Amino acid sequence: MPDFRTYWQQKEAKLRENWDARYKSFIAKHCSLEEIRETVLRPADYAWNFADQESFLSTYFTAANPMAEWHEGQFSFSESALRQALESEEADVQTFKMEVERISIRGMEAPKPKPIDAKAYNGNGDALDAVREMERRYHAWLEQRYKVCVAVETVTITYRQAMMTIKRYVLPDTPLGYYEIHPCKLLIQLPLLMEETGFMTLDVPFMLMDMAAEWELRNEEFRYYAKQLKIRQMEYVTTDGINLEGWDELSREERLKCIELFMWFSTEAASEADRIDYWYWVRRNMIHVMKYDLIPYLRKAGMKEVTCSHLEETSKYQGTGEVIVMEYQGHRAAITWKDDFPRSSIHFYPNYPWTIPTSPDERKGHYIDFHQVLALSAIAEYLKLMPTLQWEAE
């Protein structure tokens, strides 16, 4: 087995080779940006039959699992040995963290299975049937573990953006156990199941680094497609503004797309200090962002006439949500956010209606989904253009 750097260079190059052909396929199928995102970031077992675990695990075979430690016939998970193994592969261990928890499961019943989201399989009936069968096998396996085991040790390992979970089901009167491993739920939803001998030869640090690198590459791949798609759709948009010729003939969806492209270009050109990502909104809360980030930026940009207010909306569909409303020369725009991990998003309403639709489907026709980042400069540039954009009365 080569070192991780050599392995990843070869794997990355092979994956990147397919990007152009895959992009052409998306264009030929007239895929939306959201459809592309869902395809690229879809977990592996949503798209192919993951029942062949032996083929998958062969990549991570090693003579001895560095984190599995035996002393006088007793087993333990070694954080220090795992850290050393990562360091030997030149991993950034500043992002590494490991936690171990042990609970008794004597007399307890196995957790009930969660319903499978059929929509996630995008019409792939074969994959859905295969996953349902694997789910059935997994829960049968789990019920048996709860019948014969007395405790479960749960190890949670984080590295960069990846999180790995290892559960060791402990048998009575023997140091041996059974393992349920989630390499990275962002990439693989179903667990890997194995006995002691399988875990002893599993290269956990190699798998952890592979999962983290692949998730980051997938996000880069999506950004590549997004950039290509937005460049392709620049008919009504330039980096300086929105082409108003033919604006009246555009549908609402087409107008939202033009504004999205314009603000996307502004965000791409912005400095890192100018960008506000989703997690910044959540950590600081919307009132703080409005008072100490948005309003000062707009004032500095010369937009003294803009007024900003913080509202709370209540809907039977979405509960209570916070909104920042910006009014300028008789027009309104708004910002809110939606926490739907891992698809958390910033929503921007370029023409905030005076009567807000309550249905989520109706709301979609009014906002632009900027996923996780939007620049203050993009907001300011749009507000300057807002009075020139004619919208139908709402």
C-alpha cells in the first residue's frame, strides 16, 4: 500500500478527469444547480450497491490497526497511537479529536430503524431496493448484538470536515467484540459491520484521511460545476450589473436567476473579510449581524437611506423564523437562513413581498438560495440596483 499522499494524488487525478464529461452530461440533461449539488454531494450508498463491503474495505487493509491496543488480554482504543499514525502521514492533527464513551446495554432493546428517504435516491429503484435490503440486514445484526452483548463503546473521531463513528459491542466473559463503523456519514450512510479480526486489520487513519479528502474534493467539484453553469447563463448578467433590456419579458424564475448570478459574481470577487457565511449568522445571531456588520457596511458604502429592521415570522409550515428586512427608495429586500444540516442555507429575497406566502413551495418562488456564503458587497450592490428593477405588484 502506498503512502497516503501518493494514493490520494492518484485517486484525485482520476476523479478530476471525469469533471468535464460529467458537466456536459448535466448540461445535456438541463440539470438545475440544486440538482447538480444533490448529485455531487450524494452519499455513495445512495447511488450504487454498497453491499460489496469487501471490495470497499480492501483499500484500507493493513497488518495492524494502530488504534487497536491490547494489554494483558484487555482491549482499548488508543488515541495517542492514532494521532501518531496520522502524523506519520503528514496529516494536520490540529483538526483531530477523539472521544470514547461506554454505556451498558444489558436488558435493552435495539434502536428501531429510521424510515428510508426514498426521494434521496432520485428515482434509482435498484439502489433503493439494495439499501433497503442492507438496512434489513443491519437491523437484524443489531438486534442480535443487543441480545448477546453487555455494553457498547462509542468512539467519535473528527478530522477536518469528516466525522467517523466506531461502535464496539462488548461480549460478556471475553475481550472480543463486534464492530459497527460509520466512516463518514456525509459520504456513506450505512455502517460497515465486522468482527474483531476485521477491525484488527483496518487502517483507520488511512480511511479517515481518505473520507476527509474526498468530501473536500466533492465540494470543490460542485463549485467547479456551479462556476461553469453560471458563466454559461450570463446572457442578462455582467460583473457590473444586470442587463435591463428584456427584463419585463422575463419570468419571476428567470429574474431570480439573473439576480443570483449577479450577486454570485460579487461574492466571488469579494475579499474574505467581506464574506459572511452561514455559520457566522448562527453564531452571532441576526440582530448582531444586522447592527454590527450589515448596517455599518451599507453606511460606509454611502447608502444612508437604507433602513434595516429585524422581524420574526410565524408560520404553521416553518415555525418561527428571523428575517432582516432592508428598505430602499420604496423597495424591500430581505435575508434569512435555514438550518437543514448538511444543507444549511442563506436565503435572500430580492423583492420581499408585503404579504408573505406561508407555504414552503410558494416561498421558493420569492427567494434565492445562496447555500452557505454571501458577501456584504453583493447585498450592497444589489440594493443600489433594486429601484431600477420593476417587479409586478405583490
